[in-house]
Amino acid sequence: MAPPRKRRPGYDRKAQYGLFASYVIAITGAIAALLLVVVSQADPAGFSVLRAGVAEVTRPISATARSLVLTVGNLDELASAYIHAGTQNIALRREAEASRTKLIEADALRQENIRLKQLLHLADEEGDVIASGHLVSSTTSSSRRIARLDIGSRHGVQSGMPVRAAEGLVGRVLWVGLNTADVLLLVDNENVVPVRRAKDNIPGISRGMDDGTVEIRALNAERNPFRPGDIFVTSGIGGIYRPNIPVAIVARTEGDRAVAIPLANPGRVELVIVQRTFQTAETRGPTSAQGAEAGAGNSAVP
């Protein structure tokens, strides 16, 4: 037969001891409280000393308990602050992204202003400028290296005219429409440009390699005289490109040729100018105003 679940303390020795201990603790506490009341009435000074000693002994426990109570009491505030901090972080992140975007736009505007100033300075120096425009697109994977200009025949652009940027030669006009034109880039295999080494005028021929570089071969040399770092400019031979337009810088040599990188990279160049062909610019006669002045001068001579 199973024993009953609940048994009276009299049948369990441990329960009896626990009940007895609780009685003793309760009676002892009551006696201690009574003694403290008597001492506080009979000897207030001694009771103050006793209370101070008890306070010193229980101070660490009280401090720990107070910290625990404060922590538990501030849990809701901490949770609210955490949630609020997350919201603030999101707002600050968005503000930082907006500021970064504005900085990028400002830097792009600054770079564009620099290019415009360079182009205006170049246009002021060059007296044979037809028009200025933008390279709006360029081929990168086709068999031809051609870029599109946003100016055309209504701006005076004609086929064969040189196109250059502040950094150097870009190419020449291949086809002209009313408001657009195609430019055969310097890196195209069919674009051949007479050049010379800037430091000692050794002549050469530049031809595009269809991979973003050009090859330069010397005209009057048994072996390749060119070295990495050599800078080449147009020589003016051929009547298309005026002399001293920067063309390319040599990156490496391969046998009897030098592989060079164009100074005006079409992928980075945006603003360009279209010039008259060098032969046309040289053979152009005086303007009508200059002719009238010359005629007036001649008629004044007896």
C-alpha cells in the first residue's frame, strides 16, 4: 500500500526540526526586538552607537540591494533609450549618406570646372578652334574605336578635322551629321598620326592597336630608339594635325616598336574642341576685314 502524499510533521523528524527552528528564530527575533526597544528607551546614546555599528556592517548589502533595485527600475528607460538610439543611428546614417552624396556632387562639379577652365584656356591659345563639345559615347567592344560628339555640321564641324582635349589628341572627325559627329579615336587601328619625340624630335608614326594603346615606330632608325617614359607630340607632317599636340607616353618597348598610352584617354575625356586641319589653317588667306584694310592701305600709296 502506497504511503499518503501528505504527512503530519509528527511523523517526519526533518519536518519537526524545521518547525522547531522556525519557532526558535521567531522567538529570538521577538526578544531581540523587545531588547532593542528597551535599550532605545533606557539608553538612547548606547542605542545610537549600536545602530551605527549595525549600519556599518550592513552597508555593503544595502548598497548592493539599492543598485539592484535601481537597475531593475531603469530597465524600461534603458530599453527605451536603446530603441531611440537605434532610430537616431538610422537618421544619422541617412544624413551621412546624403552628405556624402553632396560631397561627391561638389567634387564632380569642381572637376568639371577645372576641365572647363583648361578647355577655355586651350581655346584662347589655339586660333583655329571651330567649336567645343562633349564626347557623349564611345565604342569599347566593337572592331572600330569611334566616339560620338554632340556637335555637327551646323556648328562648322567637317570630316577630317582634328579633335583634341586639354590633355592631348583624341582623334579626327570621321562622319558629320547636323548636330552630331563621329570621331575616329587615336587608338583605332586605322588612325595613323605622324609624331615626334618631344625631347629630341626623332620622328615616328603612331598607329592605334584597338586595345586602348598605340604603337609608335621610328622612321629613320635601324633599331628602336624609344624608351619607357618618352613623350610624343604631333609633328605637323601630313597637313591634318598641327604640331606639338600631346599624343602619348611610352609604356614599354617590344622589338622595333614602342607601346604607348594616349595622354587623352577617351574613357575619361568629356570636353573637347574641334580644330581646322593644319593645312587649311596654314593656307587660309586673310579675313575680309584684313583684306579691306590691306586694300585701303594699298590705295593710299601713290
